[in-house]
Amino acid sequence: MKITGLIVTILVGGLLIYAAADFPAWSDPNSPASTYLSPHFIEKTMEETSVPNIVTAVLADYRSFDTMFETTVIFSAGVAVFILLRTFRRKEPEARHYRHVLTGVTMRIKEGKLPPSDDFERIDTLWTPPDLIIKTVCRLLIPFIQIFGLYVIAHGHHSPGGGFQGGVILGASIIVLAISHNLRTVVKRMSEKLDAVLCAVGVLIYAGTGALCLLLGLNFMDYSALASVLFVDPIMARSHGILIVEIGVGIAVMCTMVWIYSNVSSRGRYEQGL
Amino acid sequence: MDTIFMYCSLYVAFLMLLSLYRGLVGPTVLDRMICVNAIGSKTTVVLVLIGLLYHRVDMFVDIALAYAMLNFVAVLAASRYFQKRKGLHDEV
Amino acid sequence: MSDLISIIVANYNYWIYITLMMIGLYAMIAKNNLVKKIVGMNIFQTAIILFYVSIGVKKGATIPILQHGHGHGAHTVVHAVDYVNPLPHVLMLTAIVVGVATLGVALALAIRVYDRYNTLEEDELLAQIREK
Amino acid sequence: MIWPIDLAILTLVVIVGIGALMVKDLLGAAILFGAYSFMMCLLWTVMGAVDVAFTEASVGAGVSTVFFVGAVFRTSRRTKD
Amino acid sequence: MDIIVCLFLFAGLFFFTGGAVGILRFPDFYSRLHPAGKLDTLGLLLSLIGLALFNLHHFSLGALLTSAKIILIVVFVFLASPTATHAIVDAGVRAGLAPWTKGEERR
Amino acid sequence: METITSIKPLLAVLVSLLITPLLISSKAPNVRETWTFVAAAVKFLIVLSMLPTVLKGTEIVYTIAEVVPGVAIKFRVDALGMLFALVASSLWIITSAYSIGYMRGLKEHSQTRYFCFFALALSATIGVAFSANLLTLYLFYEMLSFATYPLVTHHQDREARSSGRKYLLYIVGTSIGLVLPAMLISYNLTGTLEFGKQGFLAGAGASKPLIGLLLVMLVFGFAKAAIMPLHSWLPAAMVAPTPVSALLHAVAVVKVGVFSVVRVLTGVFGTDLLLSFNFGTAIILVASVTILVGSFVALSQDGLKRLLAFSTIAQLSYIVLGVGLLSPKGMTGGMVHIAMHAFGKITLFFCAGAIFVATGKKNISEMVGIGRRMPVTMTAFFIASLSIIGMPPCGGFISKWYLVLGSLEAHQMPVLFVLLTSSLLNAAYFMPFVYKAFFCVPKEAMFENTVQEAPPFCVVPLVITALISIVLLFYPQPFLRLASMMVQGITGV
Amino acid sequence: MNKQEQEKKSFFFYPFLATFIIMFGVWVLLSGKFDLFHISLGLISCAIVSYLSADLLFPSPKIGGLLGQWARFVRYIPWLMIEIMKANLHVTYLVFHPRMMELIDPRIVKFQSKLTSDLALVTFANSITLTPGTITVDVSLDGDFKVHAIDKASGDPLPGEMEARISKAFGED
Amino acid sequence: MSHNYPALIVVVPLLSALVISVAGWVNKRLCFPIAFAALAVAAYSSVGLLFRVLDEGVIVYKLGGWDPPMGIAYYVDHLNGLVLTVVSVVALLNLIASKKSIEEEFPEKTGPFYTLYILMVTGLLGIVVTGDAFNLYVLLEIAALTGYGLLAMGEERAPLASLNYLYMGTIGACFYLLGVGYLYIVTGSLNMVDIAGILPSLYQSKAVLAAFIICMVGVWLKMAFFPLHAWLPNAYTYAPSAASSLIAPLVTKVMIYVMIRLILTVFTPEFSFNVLAVSDAIVWLAVIAVVMGAILALAERNNLKKMLTYIIVAEVGYMVGGAWLGNRTGMTGAILHIVNDALMTLCVFLVVGNIVYKVKGAGFDDLKGLFRKMPFTMGAFVVGAISMIGVPPTCGFFSKWYLISGAIQAGHYGFMVALLFSSLVNVVLFFRVFEICYYEPFSDHHGHGHDHHPEPMDEAPLSMLVPLYVVGAILVLVGLYTGDIVDQIIQFAIPKGLV
């Protein structure tokens, strides 16, 4: 295998090096790529969509169709990971572990019995007490991470960022919660069902916006059709349309990241999470 | 001033290379974690420096901030591994 | 000869991208461990992203966010030469997302494989399959 | 585009990339892969691709590494190469 | 003004250097964490303060906010860095790594 | 020549195809067999109804779909096709009756399947007879191959399995390996596949080697004709139940092969082209070898059905030989031989089957004295063997006669020799058996005492076919006329 | 379970408000745009975050006295900064010292802190980590500290002045 | 609404996939009707679109209202109209047929399974309809990712096979992406038509050459062209039957479509066949692919499904070879074979699905006596098999006809021989299967087997049989209407320049 790999690699590399000799010089302002399409984007974005961040404008408007499918890719990855890993345990294990929340006493209970009082929480076999420092600091930081994520989504028009980045940051904030506490805490806050539904809803917001444009009589994804709904002029409508789809992307990405994480890290058994 | 910033960045990059030694050589996974943590904080500075070089620092701080936040997540996750799986070397 | 050298020097980004890609490709083919292959796959993907982003670079240009563009319909003239080419960036955002999605699925599959065979080494896997 | 920094970081990228593949421990590989993402993020910034850099930062550091660690946690750290 | 900025920056870089060298030189994982956890944090603090100051050169509300954001990074790192350090050291302890004591071989 | 468009050819093909769901769904055997008879009768009537039109010199044409530019799935009823269809559809009725007797007599399993595929095979046969171009012919030819496979392997034992394999290998292998490329090459040469009066390849201006290659591919490609190197599937296929063997040898399969070869020689290449390149001799040579070798091998066979199989191999090449003579008389003889041989050979097989039903014996050596126990069957056998040998008072004489005339016409004296030798050989392998059957006393305990004639469903058909064989000597008009019309169309004589 | 659910259902107004205000402060800092559109986006975002995570920032519904606590905490920071500077200089000295290996003498120091609240303990632990030559290895809920010190000089003064200042800052005297 | 057909084809399945995903958490029984409705709409609009294309010629749909080189546009011409119809119809039929097996195999995950299913179809339809080189990549990844998920749900070896597929598929997709990058760097455009307009001045450029090679290798990887086929057999064999009968007919075919699209539209035939002059070599590669596919299938003596996958490998060779013969007939054959092979493969894989549903396995041992046990299923299998062998009037014959014609016209007799060889091997393969299904329980009884007790008939449910028979009928109908399909559709799909 190693030899094959080496040969293939060298062949591919040789081909690429051979072809790279014909490239326009690196960072040449007059290369075809820089002179053919991009000037239009750079010069007309502000006029046509009123969004200073050209990347956002191109991403969510000119090539919004790509981005819709990009979100779908994430969504389908989420579903794929779910369908691959999630195991619904129908049979409870014989003995379960419970821990008293206030005192930290752990106990083992046979199947069919319930813990003596409501103060007990269910823990898994690999349970270790959460570290105080990490737990506390993360608890304090998570809201800030979240507000930052939302900020990134909301300000995608003016500064780098947008739905995807914001969504990942939001997702990361919840992953931090899972890491610093445990997966059960996360599931308690955000049930699996909610998570899964929100994934779809996020993409649905995106695709639905496009479909709305279609219903309003213009082409799919032509946000200027939204002008009549949002009561603004068509160019501003494009800008707002971009924001709406970015929010959709944000929701979808956040939930999918959490979904994938919880499945991967727990091998599909949420009661035994990382 | 730009020149200074540029040389600073280069210098930080050099420092990263130094820290990377631990990342590559080890000897334990934890040393690699230290390395990544160290590289993370240096990267944050480089990001801001590059922002200043572009004269658009307002655009770059967001990245740096996100970076600082998420670097922390990665390290936490890696260390979480050892909370659950005892033993520096894997069960072979 | 000096031409060649100048080409080599001027296009170093492309050379590095080819190097990275070769590393990734080699790892994907030759590595024995499934997760290592996934790492190689990611390196391979980032190499391509590097290539695209390199296309977008323009000498003396700034990041593709308009500087004075607050409020819509602003009439300040924008020169294309001042900003790097945004299109590759857009494409690569998509590619990164695809990359992370693929990573997720690949890891899930690796976990399933491990569940079944209790190893991630390809040769051991094949040996187990052959035994049956 | 600031080419000296660019070149320096490119070198680092290659080194970290090779490192991540050579390490004989999957957790280490995952961690080094995180470092690789950091480098890539820096690289995009240097080339002026801020949005790409932002994405790489959030994905590479925040998500990819965590996924890797999660997967390694659920499988094994052992690797022969 | 530039001089102050440079001063901060160089101080920061000095500590960074210390961190990097410390990681290389110290004998074991626990002692390596000292330079890595502390010197880097301080280096970051100093250099970012310097850069924030530099950013205030052309004073405006935007610049002020940007500088404030840079400071926010510092605050964040000050919360996060010791935690991360602690997490790593905790991992080391749980992994069963014995600390280096005087007289042993380098590890 | 006039043509009229009519759906009748399609109907003739479809009748037996559409009957299959009825056959499958019918619960009682009697219902099933009634349907078979109905279909057979309808089919025969449809074919018969076209006969006057054809005899008037009009062709009936029906196009289903144009599948490839210039080539359609298309039916055309001309004299030759009519001849063949007439033989096939009339014999189906008789074979059906015989099948009932045979299958019930032996309590065979999977009778529904048997009747279904029988019907399918007949559809394909009629399709081949009526096809207007090479593609349609190929279509039905393949359909026939696959429809007869379950019939050949009806017994589902190991022997059936291996002969089934052999059958498929030869038949499908040659059709895909030789016919298909030849067809495509000629299509690419000419842009059409329509059978013409003088062959569509004639005007293509192809070189002699290419034409020769195509000739080889097409003649040997239709391996159902069992021309010599590709004949060995036929004896192997004798493991099938006897009605199937009858179908294979007399009606459907081998005749389809020969018919296809005749079609190819006349419709694709055309006599003029063959004459001009002097390929006739080559065909004659191959056919003669097959005739002689086939007959010689038949001499040494002990299994009755195997003997008949080798006899068939030899007899089929008469037809090829006749066409290969490229003279009007010879071609007429060859074409008429399709009919004559069919009636004769089917009788022989029916007899073999009847003997098997009655006694369970398969080998000639075990049948000494059987003529006394089964006089009707053996008489029919005798008549049919006369027909095959080519002696009056049977139809076989007419075709042989024409062949002899044809060889004289074509100045091919060696052919005369071949014909005579082969007739002698035919006599040599049939007559001893007939003699033994009637005049020798069986050894003790060779037959149980209860051996009687086979059930009436078996006996009646074979009597009918034997009688037809005789009738054909005196009244060969429809077949002779059709053949000569065809030859007239081709050669203008 | 019942009790917890009940708790969750009752809406804590004060933590929500406090979180909202803090978040909005951060938002303004981050955003830098003061038109109506962005402000309203900010309000919505802050509401979302407060709704989701108010209980993380303020685990108990009682938030009185927090303001004063924070004010004292701010006064603690400059002192900490100076300490950190000193600490770092010390470590830097060690790092660059040619005979470093002879100077350092790592050890684990254990002591019992009298701090009680989580936040105070964490602050203390993090301060220890940031200051010279010491890293908190483990803290238990009862205040048992395990500290890794790089040399004798760094480890000795613990808990020392720092604990006092922190306990003052958190009002735990 | 007919104006929006191009968008609807992709958007309706996408939206419904999301709705299914939500519905799956509410009530599982809602999933199937929604999926069915979505695919029905997609099939309806693709047929409508095909007829509109026949009337009006190429339809351009601007997404977002932006003019093509700026925004993304859909170009629907005769070629994708045809392939769209095939894809949507195949997906619809398979959905109906596999409802039972999905609900039996994944009682808890029906919702996600349908979601992935519809998303996969969305991806495939999108690949076919799009006119933007990069958009194609994204859709490719959707189809691929969902495919990995679906394929890995099968037997115990499935995850490993699927993981290997993932590695290969990712390399393939990345190569394609890289090729697009090379095109972008020299042309500056991503729109296929636009690129084709710019390329002629760059024919001599090494970058274009490299782009071409890389794209081709990428696409070949995805379609499992012979030396790059290693992932396919295992991945398809161990997959759940609902997934394999969707993926096996469609994915490779759609990738062939992509290849043809690249040859015809992006690089133009002029470049592909004349400037490059590599077509001969590629046809030889295809010859090897066909022969090796056939041999590998012959060597497989355990599992029916695996044998079929090797046949797919050979069929891929047919189409690649046909497309690269460099003449009109060969190209017609390749395009026709996309249609036919999709249908044929669907037919046989549905049969396998039925068998697995009833017998719980598709090993050769499981097939014994099936002609008696499941006569209707096996009847359809016979139709599929003779179509694969290439017997008229089933459609398999006619595409083979065009392919061989093309080979003869190009003077490439090697390819002709390979095709004939593969047909013969198919005969052997399928009749080997028939023998097993037909004889095995009786193999001990020599003679007539008068008194055996046949197994009782145990046929698959009607919902699985009806689609199967529809496919069977389509196989014959398409065969009979080949002339019309070629005259009305495919003829216009091939540019005039190609003779």
C-alpha cells in the first residue's frame, strides 16, 4: 500500500507541478480570476445588495443557492451521524447509578426500583465528579460565548462572520457545557427532539425564504421579492433577506454541531456521554 | 510602524516553531496540549498584528476573540479525555 | 534558468499547496489507521482550500469588506483592484463546511467500525474479515 | 498579503501537518490537527480571506478537534503509524 | 506614543520568548506548564495592550470600541487561560503522571 | 410487388404470448389445456387466413416501432415466412395434443410451466417466420432461445442442467458473439437491415473478405441450424421430454435456425452476391460435410432420440445445401424440405415418445419386437422414416427430387453423390430398427406383458402427422407453390 | 425531578434582568453600531441569551449584594496584576537561567482554604495558577487545595495574603 | 408555475426532506406520504420540463434572479431533461418498493432514513440540473454524504465498506473541486457555458489539460471506473436493500452524466476528442474495465448482490467507452445506456430487495428454489437479466447496439469485442443464478422428481411487486421506443459539432 500511495502521490504531484507552471503569477492583479467576475462583485455589491461585506453578499445572495446546499450538507451530515450511531436503548441496564445532588453520595440501584428521593440524579458508569474550576469558569463564560455568537450572526453584513461562523460558536458554547458538566445537562436543557427539529427548521428557514420568493412571483432565492412583505425597497430587501437566511444557517449549524457532538462523543447513548 | 509589526509577527511565528518542538516530539500527549495552548495564545496576537498591518484591525479582532474562546474549548475537550479514561497510554 | 527560478519563487504558494496535497493524499492511501486517514483527508481538503484562497490573492489589495460602505446605496466609487477577489472565499466557506460535515460522518463510521471489530488498524480489520 | 509572514506560516503548516500524521497516538494527532487548523486560520488571514479564516478558526478549533477527541474517546488511541 | 506601544509589545514578546524557551527547557510536563500557562498569558496581555493603545492613534468611537474589544480578548484569556492550564494539569494528575522531582532525568 | 398493412402478423405472434397469463392462472389442467388448444387453433387460423393473400403475391407488412434509425421491429409475411409459419402453427396443434398425452402419461411435474414456455416458444417461432429484417429476426431468435431453455431443462436433474448449459452456451454464445456483431457491421455498412429481394449487402460495395467474414458469422451464428462444428448441443438437448425434442427438431428451434440461415443467405447477401464471390461452393461444402458426418454418426447410436438428433443434424443441412446451390430448383427443394422434414421428423419423435410412455425404454437395443406390441406407432414410424429417407410414398421424396434437380441445374455433381450417399445412410440407420421392431422376437422379459399402445392422446397425433407426410407427396401444392414463389421473387425465374 | 422542574418553570426575573443588562453591555461593546436596526437585533439577542443561560451566570435566584461584591473584586485586580508581574519575572528568570535545573525544585503543596463559595474558590485557584510558580492541581468543594509549585520560594507563601484579599473581595470574612 | 419547474425539481424534495425530518419526530407514519408526494412532484415536474425542453429548446433558470456568470443558473437541455426524468422516476419507484423493507429494517429511524433518502435524490437531481461547476460539487457532496449514511446502515461489514467509500468519494470530489479550481484560475468563471465560451483560446494551456485530467479522474473515482472501482462492490453489497436499490442505479449513472457534461459542455468535444487525442487510450481503459468487471463478476460465487455490483463496474466501462469513442453514435449509446442501465439496475436490485425481504439474505445459498417460492419476483428478475444481457426487445439491447455501432464506426474493434464478451459473461452469470433458483432443491432427485413436495409460494407483498413490474414494463417499453428517444431527445443533446 505504501508503494502504491507513493506512486500515486508522485504522479498526482507531478501533474500538478507541471500544470502549475502555466498559472498566472501568484497575487497578480491581472490574472483572469481577478479580472473576469470578481470586479463586478466588488464594485456592484453595495449598489445591488447594500451589504459591505462582499463575501457575505456573494455567499448569501449571488450564490445563495450554493449556501443553501452547504447548509443542507451539514444537515445531512447530522442526520447521517444520528442514523449511524444513535442507539435507542430499550432495555434498561440491570443496575443504575444515582448520585445525591447535595452530598455527592453515589448509589447503585437494581432494575425496577426508584431512588429514595428526588434529589438523586442519574449518572453513568464512567462518571467522575466534574472539576470545580472548569465547571464554574465555563458556567460564567458560556453566556458570553453565546452573545458573541449571536453578534457574529447579526453583523455578518459589516464584518467577517455570518450565520455559519456564529452557528459554530453557538454550538461550541453548548459543547463547552457538555464538556464542563456532562451530556445529561445538555440534553436536559435542549432535548434531542428539539435539537433535531431545530436543525431542520434552520434549513427550512433558508429554503423557505427562497420558496417564499418563488411564491411571490420572482425566481427562487430572488430576495427582492421580499420587498412587498418586509415593506422596504428591493435592495434593502436583499440585505434583509441575507440576514434571514443567515439566521437560518446559524440555527441549523448550531443544532447540527451539538447533535453530531452528542452522538459522536457518546456513541449514540446519551446516558453515557463524554 | 508596519515594519515593526511585521518583524514582530515573524518573531512570534518563530516562537511558535520553538513551541512546536514540544508538539512534535512529545513525549506525552499532555505536552502536545501545552504546545497547542501556547500556540493558541501566540496566534491571537498574530491575528491582531495582521489586522494592524492591513489597517483594518476592527475586522480582525472578532476573529481573534473567537479564536481565544474556541482554543479554550479544544484544550478542555482534550483534557476531558483523561477525566474519563484513566491512563496516559491507551489500553492496548 | 533565471526564469524558472523566478517562477518557482513567485508561485511558492502553489508549491506548498501541492506539497500539502501530496502529504494528505499519501496519508489517505498509505496510512494503516482509519482515523489517521481521516486526518489525511482533512489535510487534503485544506490543501485545496489553500489553492483556492491563493487564487484570490491580489497584490496590494485589502480584505473584501468595503471600507466606507455604511448605509445603503452609497455612491463612493469602489475600485476592484483595492480588494482581493471574494469569490474563492465564498467557495471555500462552502468547502470548509463540507469538510467538517464529511469529518463528522467519517468519525461516526469509524466508531461503528471500532464497535464491531475493536480495532482501527486496517490490516487487523482485514485479517478479522478474512478469518470469518 | 504580507509575503514573509505568509511564507513563515506556510512552513509551519507543512511541519504541523506532517507532525499530525506522524504522531503515534491518535489523541496527539487530534491535538496537533487542532494546531494545524490554527495555522491554516492564520494563513487565510494573511491572505486577506477573513471570512474563511473565521470559519476555519471556529470549525478547526471549536468543532473539528472536539469531534476528533470525542471519536478517539469512543474508540482507541492506539495506532501503528 | 509609538514608543510606549513598542515598549509594551517588546515586553510582551519577551515574555512570549520566555514561554517558548521554558517549554523547551523545563524537565517535565508539570514544570513546563508554568511558563506555558503564565508567561504566555502575560505576554499576550502586554502585547495586546500595546496594540490596543496603538489602535487609539486615530481616535474615534470606532477605534475606541475596537481597542475595548482587544481588551475584552485579554479579559477573556485571563479567565480562560488558567482554567485551561488547570484542565491540563488535572488531566496529567488523572493520567497518573508523577511530577518530576529534583535529581531525576529530564523527561 | 404489392404490400398491404395488416395487424394479423402481430396477432399471430401475440396469440400464444397473451395466452400465458391464462395458462398460469387456470387452476385445473383441463382448463389450461383447453386454452392451449384455443390458442393453437386461433393461431393456425390467423396464419391460414393470410395464406390466400400471400399466394396472390401480396406481402403483408406491419411495423411496431422504429427502434434504430432505418431499422424497425417489423413484420413482413412473404412466401417463405408463410411456409414456415404454416408448418409451425399447424404442428403446434398436434404437438399440444401429443404433449397432453405424454405429460399426463408420465405424470410430469410443472406442467403449467411447460405449456407456458411452449406457447412462448411458438410465439417466437412465428415471430422469426414473419420478421421483416435482421433485427426482428434476431429479437425472436433470442426470445426462442430463452423460452426453450426451461423446456430443455425440464427435468431439473444434473443431466438436464449440464445439457441446458451446453444448449445456452452454443445458442446464445453464437448469437451474441457472431450474429450481433455481424448485424452491426452490416448495419454500419448499409444503414439498413431490411431483407431485400437481392440482399441488402449487395449494394454496399464491401470487399470479398468482409463479405466472407460476415457470411461465416451469420451462417454459423445461427447455431440452431446445427451446422457441423456447432452441432453438439442438439444431441445433448435430448434430455428434454419428447414433445420438447419434437418441438426442437421438427418445428421450432432447429427449423428456426435453418430458416434464419436461409433468410440470411437470400435476404441479406442475395444469390447474386454469393454467386459473384462464389461463396455457394463453400456453403455446399460445409453442408455436405454436415450431412455425411451426421449420418455416419447416427449409424452408431443406440439411443433412439440421439439417433434422431443426428439424423436431424444431417437433414437440416439439406436445406442449407439446397439454398447453397443457388439454383432455382435447388432453393425450392431446400425450402420445401423445411415442411417435409418437419412432418416426418415430428412423427418419428412422437413415436419415440409414445414408446417411452408405453414402455419406459429409450434405447433401440431394448426395443426388439416392439412393433407387435405397438403396431400403430411403429407403422407411423416406418412411414415417417421413408419420408426422411426420401422415398415415395412420402413428402420427403419431393424435396429430395428437387434437390437432385437443383444440383444438376447448378452443375454440382458431387452434391448428387452426397445426396445419394446420405439417403443410403438414412436407410441404413432406420431400416434395421424397423426390421427388428416388426420381425424379431423379443428376448424374454424384455417387456412386461401389459405393454400396449400409448394413450390415445399420444397415438392420434402421430398417426395424423404420418398421414400428412403421405398426403404431402400427392398434394404438396401450398408448400411447393410458396417455395417457388419465393424463389421466383429472388431469382426472377 | 419534580422539584427541579418546578424550579425551572418559575421565572427568575432578577437573574434574567441582570444577565440581560450585562449581555447588552457586551453587545454594545461588540457591535459598535447604534442605529435602530442593530440595537433591536441586540435586544433580541440579549433576550435569547438571557432566557437560555441566565441560570448559568446566576445559579441561584438571589442576586442581591452581587454588585458590591463585584466592586470589591475590581479593587482586587490591580494587586493581582502586580503579583502576576512579579511572578512572571521570577519564572522568566528561571527559564533563562543557565543552571535552571538546579534552581527548580518542583513539589506539591497541600493546604486548606477557608473560602467557601464556589466563585471565591475558583478565583483563588485561578489567581494561584496565574501567580508565580504555582499551579492549582485540584480543588475540592471543601476548599482542599493541591498546588504544584516550581520551587520552594513559590510554594511557601500560600495561602497567604491572596486568600485574605479574595475573601475580602467576596465578603467572606 | 411551469416556469419554475427547474427550481421545483430540486426545491420540493429538499423542503420535503426537512419536513419529513420534523415529522419523523412527531409521527412516523407521516414520513412516507410526504416523501412520496415530494418525489411525485419532482417526477411530474421533470417530465413536464422534458416536454418543455422538447418544445422550446434549452431552458435557463436564473436562481436569485442574477444573470448567469454572476449568479448560479440552471441550464436544462435535452440531456439533463432526460436524465432528470430517469432519476426522479427511479427514485419514486424505489421509494414505493422499499417502503416495507425500510419500515421493517429501521423501525425507530424511519424518519431519518426517509430524510436521507430524499436528500440523496435532491442531490442527484441537483447535480443533473445545475449549470454551475461549483454548485455541482456541493450537490455531489450532498449525494455522497447521504449515500455514506444510507449505505452504512446495512450488515456488519457495511460501516467499513462505507468508510472506504467515503475516503474514495472524498478524494474524487476533491479532485473534481481541484479541477474546477484550475479552470477558474485560467478562465475566472464557474459557469459551465461561460467556461466553454472562454476555453477555446486556452486549449494549449497546461492548466486546462491538468484541469481536464483531474476532473476526469475525480469523476471516475466517483463512478467506480475500473482501476478505481475498489470501493463499490463492498459498499453496495452490504447496504440495506432500500439504499442499494436507490444508489446502485443512480449514483454511477449520474456521475457518467457529469462526465458527459464535462466532455460536451464544459470542455467541448473539440477539446476532448481532437486537441487531447487521448480518447483511444481511454477507450482501451474502458475495455479493460468491461473485461475485468465481467471477470470479477464471474469470480464471485457467493453473493448475488456482489455479483451485480461487479456487473455495474462493467457497465460503467460501457458508458465511459461509449462516451469516449468520439463519435455521435457512441455518445448516443452512452447516453441511452445511462437511461437503460439505471432502469435495469433498479430492476435487478429491487428483485434482490424482495429476496432479502423474504429470505433474509442474498447469498447464492439463499436462492435455492426461489422460482417456486417467489415466481413473480423471479419473473421480473428474468426481464431484468435479459435486459442486462442485451436481448431485444428489452432496452439493454439497444444501447448496446448503439455502443457497438459507435465502436465499429470508430474502428475500435477491441471495444466491440469487450462488449460482446461482457454480454456473454452476463449470460453465464445470470443463468448460473437461474440454475440455482431453479434446480437446487431438486438436485438430489434424479429423474423426474414425481413426488417431491415443493415449497409453498411465499411472494413479496404487492407494494414491492407492483413497482417491480412497472420497471419491467418500462424496460420493454423503453426498448421499443428507443427510436423515438434517440430521434426526439438524445439527438439534440449532442452538439452538432460531433459527428
